[in-house]
Amino acid sequence: AFRLRRFLIGDGKRKKKGQEFTRRPSWMMPVSHGYYVVEDQSFRGGSEDFECSSVVVQREPVGDIECWFFGVSDNQIADGIHKYIQSHLFSKNPNEPQVRRNSKEIMRKAYLCARAKIRETYEADEIWRAGSVSALVMNAEKLVTAYMGDYRAVVCRNGVAHQISSCDQQSGKRHWSRRLMSVALLVHKVRILGFNLGKVKQPRGSELVIAAERIDSSTEFVIIASAGIWEVMQNQEAVNLIRHLEDPKEAAGCLAKEALNRMSKSSIACLIIHFD
């Protein structure tokens, strides 16, 4: 079943210049969004127990900060993440410095706590299949994202797709030789112990990615979407497909319908965040 919570002002559509809020600070870049969820994919060969993803949109003013929280999640983990964000970021009367300083860590803990709770209910395989992607936008100046499983966040800057990655990942790329050496040593040890490497099962989608970055004039929009989008198209394909569309709701629908046309079997849900 499709579950949607919307806590926002207005309808989320992009506004023309003459329709801007009269008291909007001059430094604030307008934010608009649109989403699309395919509620039933059983006709594509999915199981009768198929559940689509949940979409969450929440807007909260915190002092002089306008905070937007966007989420696309597997139903088994969606409630846990959103409730943690609601409780620890929006419901404790935080001040502006606290929000700016703690938002990334709060996002991290929201995911870790939600994952720990489903671990009590589901088998190991189900835990790693639980996917989610979230974005916190502050004053259209700072973007904090988190994702795990096969869900993903991609930002378009000047027409080029950039998959959001954590600082740890970027640092790891600079030390790839050290990591390859560690893997080689591990493989050697496994072989010595006599295990069959072909039967070693790796956890799927176990890595949690948390990142924070600036939003500037080159940032056009962000795509946060479920596995059903990314299993059938590359990041740049998705950006190229919707970049010409000004309405984020239309853009989200375009992505979802293209995923259906490409016979995606996983949950299809996407949300587009535009910076006007």
C-alpha cells in the first residue's frame, strides 16, 4: 500500500517570479519538488505481496532556517527514519547552530537506529534489501543526504550527473592501492583456510552513505529514487531524460514511466528537488 505524508506549505510546484512569497529573504533560493510512485507492479511479474515505497515530504522553519526533509524509502524502514528525524531534529526546538552542526549526525543515527530495529524482525538478507534515500535541504544552501540499499541520490550540476558520495568514499578512492592490498591478504587467508570463495555470500546494499555539500548556482536539481529507477538506467541517463522539464512533478513521472517501459522489476518511486 502506498503511504504518503505531506507536511508542507503550498503544492510543491515551481512558482513564477510574480508568485514568490512576499517575505521570502532575498538570499533564499526557491525550492520546489515533485514525486511519483508506481503503486502496483504485479503485472510486471512481481509477487502478490509487493509493496511500493513510501514518500515523505516535510517543511519546518527553524529560526531563520527553512528546512525541507525529503525521503523515499522501503516501507519496512520508512517509519523508523522519519520518526527519528521528526523527534531529534524538528521536535526539540533546536536553534540554528544546532541544526547546521548536527544535521549530518542526526541523519546517520536515524538510519542506523531504523536498521537496528528491523534487524530484530527480519532475516539478514531482508535487512540488506531494506533501501532508503533521504535529503535535508537547509535554506537552499546546504544539502545533507543519506542512502543505503539500492536507493540513490544524484545531483545535477550544469547538466552533469553526480552521484552523491561520502567523504569517506572519496578518501578511500585516493588510497585504492592500500585497499586492494587488504583485499588480497584477505583472499589469501580465506584460501589458506580452505573455503570456497564462490560460496562466500556478501551482504547486499549494506553500506550507508552520508554526505553534506553546498548548493550553489550550478546546482539544478536532485533526484532521490528507489531501486526500480537505478536498476534500469544510469545516472546521466536519468538527468538527460528530465533536465528539459521545468515541472518537478512531471519530471518524476517521466522517470518512473521510463523505468516501467524498461521493465524494471523493483519498487519504482522517485522525487525531484528543483532549485529555481
